[in-house]
Amino acid sequence: MKKSTVLLLIIAILLSGVVGCAPGAETVNPAPAEPGSEASNAAANPLLQAAVETLGDENEESREAAIETLVQIGAEAVPALVQALESGDPGVRWAAATALGEIGSEALDAVPALIYALGQDEDKWVRVAVAEALGLIGPEARPAVPALTQALEDGDAEVRAYAAAALGGIGPGAQGAVPALAQALDDESEEVRSFAAMALGGIGPEAADAVPALVQALGDGSAPVRSAAAGSLGGIGPGAVEAVPALNQALGDDDEFVRRAAALSLGLIGPGAVASIPALVEALQDGDWEVREAASLALSLIGPEAAPALIQALGHAHAGVREGAARALGLIGPEDGVVPALIQALGDGSEDVRAAAAESLVLVTGQDLGQDTVAWQQWWDGQQ
């Protein structure tokens, strides 16, 4: 597996998971559609018209089927769904917001109406669905950042949580919300703190100013919050280098998800986390296999600076450490001493270590000689 592929995989792992306007900003009530517009002519598409009318059905399965139909129709359904956001029935408004979110980026034209609903709708579940929809629309929903930032102060914790998640879904364009998200790490709600932490990771390097707050969140009494904070530091990347000592400490957390996130984030911080090499080598014998794998990947991402320690780890008494070291060396590449060390590891007493060494030799050399130590040594001698 190429290192670039590994990097994308790690980011995806870290950022998967838990899942009013700013002062002085104006909230604009979207104007009703003009007669003759798409919104006022849903009847032109009987399937669309029937689905919109079913959004208020008392039968849950019927409503879900209507939402699915509208999502399949896609952009053509957006104007009618925008109108449905003004329904007197909160169930219809919720369903309309849900459908717009599932339509995703094609629902961009609904952003002004969603912004208005986020600040004005009295039903908490509608506001939750609206916030979620804005996050699912993604980076194109950037105009909603002030409204979502304001929603971090909503009286309902679920609304605050989904507003935070939406800001993470918008990504780097939500940089203006970083101070408010950092403050939300102190929210009384565990869910809000978790979502706020993850959102900062979704914003990425532009959220570097929140690193001190995320470091503090590594001491939160909630394991999901600690895990989210650890993972988000990896989303910020090299700009989170000041968090390395705290992440080293998190490698000893009681929760395996925190340990895994800490290891992966140290890898994403990269060469700046070179001081973590001993702790990551130690983590190769963690009782959880996912933590061991994360530590191995992290060592490979720190790069050539980790090679000497990994070569030494091939002689560790714990087979898990030897296997993890062998895999990490394969991703680091042909540094001095790597090939001879991997060839020697082909004689290890553990089949898992031998298999890892053989796979890494293929990655490093482009040759495939299986686990035949003699053949590998003869090939290597011929390269000198």
C-alpha cells in the first residue's frame, strides 16, 4: 500500500465517527417563489408532487419513502422542499430538511432557506435536521458558517452538537468558527464537546489556533471526547506539533479508541513527532490489535527518522512489536539497513513476523521472493 493511500485512510478513520447568525449579521427570510417557478410548479412532475404531499403523512414508512423519492429526484426537488420548510407542520419541515441534506451538494440553492430556518424555527428537531443538512451540503454551505456559529449557543444541546458537526462538514471554509468551537469544548454536554472536537479536525490545519484547547480536552472525563480531541489533532496535522507530549501521554489512556487516535495523530503530525518514536514502538505491544496497527502506521509516517528504532525493534521479545516494526519499515522504504534487517526477520520464529517481513521486502525492493531467506540474501548481495 502506498504511503499516500495510507495517509488518506488514516484521515478518513480519524474524521469518521461520533457522528441564528453571528452578531451583526442579517438573517434573510427567503422570498417565496414567483408564480410559474419550479417551486410553484411541482405539479409538472407528478412523482415529485406526490412525494412532497406525503411528507406530512402520519405513517412513518410513507414519510421515509417520500424522502427517499425526493432524494432520488435530486436537484429538481429542491425548490419544492424549500417551500416545504415554511409548512405549518413541523414534521413536514423536518422531513424537508432531512431530504435536502441527503440530496447533498445539489441542494446548494436551499442554503439561504436553511439558514433562516436554523435561526427561526421553534421546533428543536427541525433545527437539528437543518444543521445536519447544512453539514451534508458541505463546503458549498460556507455562507451558513455565521448562523451555525450562533447555533452553538442554542438552548438545546442536540442543536448545538449538530451545528458543530455541520461546521466540520463545511471544512476549512468554517475557519471563522474555530474560536467558538474551541469554547464549545467546555460545553456541559458530552455530545457537544465530542462534535466540537471532531469539527475542529474537519476544519483541518486552519484550526491550529484550537490546539491548546484540544490538548486540554485530552484530559476530559469522557472517553469519546478524549478520542475526538486526539483524532482532531491529527486532522490539524503538523500544525499540532505542540500537542506531541500530550498525545504521547494519551498512548497510555485506559480507552483503546483514545490510544488508537493518539497514535494515528502522531503519524499525521509527521516528522515533528520524532520524540514519540519510543512511545510508539512501545505501543506495538498494546493489547488491542488496532492500536498496534495504528502505532505501526504512525511510525511509518514519521518517516526515515524512525527506521533505526524500528530495525532495533525487530529484535524485541514481543512478537507483536517485531511484526509492527516489520510492517512500518516496508512503508518507510529503502533506508540504510532496512533490507538486510528485513531479510534477517524472515528467519523469525513467528509466522506473522516472517509474513510481514516478506510483504515489506516486496514494498521496499519491488521483488517478490516469498520467505526464502537464501534467495533474498543472494539477490541483495548482487545489488551491492
